[in-house]
Amino acid sequence: MSEADSATGVYMWAEDRTVGYIRRRQAHEALIHRLDAELTAGTVTALDPTLASDGVDEALDVMFGGCPPWGSFEPATSTPGCGTGVTPMP
């Protein structure tokens, strides 16, 4: 996969069926499993804010079909969250 062009088509359940999307998906999977392990061990290290923000964006867009009309999400900010008045988890 590391040698494949990001635009190469692949079989995938999501609408984006490219190697680039698989790389993105795997990065999010690795991040969340790392966090799960660290939470279990009681030693949580900092998450990369760009990757974490992209994971929230993917969850809202791909897994939940987009942010609801009353919400908003700005990946470029340091406080990801969906909706006014929603406080992101620390």
C-alpha cells in the first residue's frame, strides 16, 4: 500500500474507493486503538491534533452522513466539536 498511488481504485465500503482513503482510514484506526490501549494502561499521551480533527471530520461526513443542520465543524480550529454549545471532550 505504501507504494501505490493514492488515486488507485480499491474495493471499499465508503464512497471514496481509493488507496488514499484507505491510508486515511488506517491512520484513524491506529490512532483510536492506540488511545484505547493508553486509556486502559492509564497513561494517555497527546494526540496529533490534525489527525484527530480529520478523524472527527471523517466520522461526521462518512460514518454519520454529515453534520446535522444545527451543527458546525471547523477542522482548522483547535476545538473540534459539532454544534453550538457543545464542549469537546478534553
